[in-house]
Amino acid sequence: MKEEINELISKKEISDKIDEIAEQINRDYAGKKVTLLCILKGSVFFTCELAKRLTVPVEFEFMTVSSYGDGIVSSGAIRIVEDDELEIRGDDVLVIEDIVDTGSTLSFLLSTLAKRGPASLKLCALLDKPSRRVKEVDVDYVGFEIPDKFVVGFGMDYAQKYRNLDYIGELIIKED
Ligand code: IMP
Ligand code: MG
């Protein structure tokens, strides 16, 4: 088996898009402090790049949520692996995801987080694969809509590989 990666979104396109999203967030959260809740591990690069462009005060929280295992098809079983005893009561929370696929992860997370009494709870995802949606989720800030392709890079992995690519590409697995 050979793995190849076809570039879909360049480093420059990603950077320009994050500029745009940050501008919107700076406007929408003016006068507030925003708690960036980074969903590990895939959202780390996006969270950092976004945070560097924010002019409103920010705090960081991290959560590990698992649905994929090492495959390219979501297992559908979502669990919070690390919760960090997250205290968000009264906070303006912005959940940062790498990609919304079936929507299972975010809809599960949202209902869990909403019970903890945040002042507001919004979602921000770099990528959206709407064609695969199973659970309806309202994503407030979306970078790019992409077709039903398995992508890696800029934080996203295949079996923990390729997260460090500075672009986003489609993973192609070829039988040899
Ligand atoms: P969902 O619960 O099906 O929406 O899946 C969301 C999670 O699955 C994302 O946060 C990613 O970690 C992972 N995921 C979904 N699609 C891809 C992909 O194309 N490449 C890498 N990870 C993906
Ligand atoms: Mg993820």
C-alpha cells in the first residue's frame, strides 16, 4: 500500500482564510473575552494560528475527543478522552474544530458543554464536509467546504501521520 497526498488547499489559502475568520471573531466578540476550546489533536494548528490573529482577550482550554481511531471512517462512537475538569460557567466559549464530518463529535460535545452553563457557546471549524452530515450542527464560523474526501495536514492525521504538513491535501491510498 502506498500513500499519496494531493494538495487541495495551499498554505497561503489557509492563512488568508484564517485572517478572515479572525476578523469576524474580533468583531463579534468585541468587548468580551473568548475562551478558545481546542479539540485535540487535530485543531491545534488551527487554534494557534487563529489565536495569533485575535485582538480580543483569549483563554485556552483543551479537550480530547475521539471518534476515528486509526481509520478513515468515523466510528460514530464519541467519547471525551480528556476533560481536564473544564470549568466554563459564565464564559464565552468558542469550540475550535479541524473538520466537521458526520457532525457526531460536535453535536455530542455541544450538548455536554451546554450543561456546564457557559454564557455563550459557538463553533468554529476550518473545514466542513456537509455531504457526510448525519447529525445536524450549526457551525458559526467555517473556513472551507470540501467534498467527501479524506484529508490530512494542518493538524489533521491519518493514523497519527501528516499532521505537520503546512497545507491540506487529500490522502490517496494505492494498493501495490
Ligand atoms: P465527525 O464526528 O464525523 O464530525 O468527525 C469529526 C472528527 O473526525 C474531526 O474532528 C476529525 O478529527 C475527524 N475527521 C473527519 N474527517 C476527517 C478527514 O478527512 N481527515 C482527518 N480527520 C477527519
Ligand atoms: Mg477532531
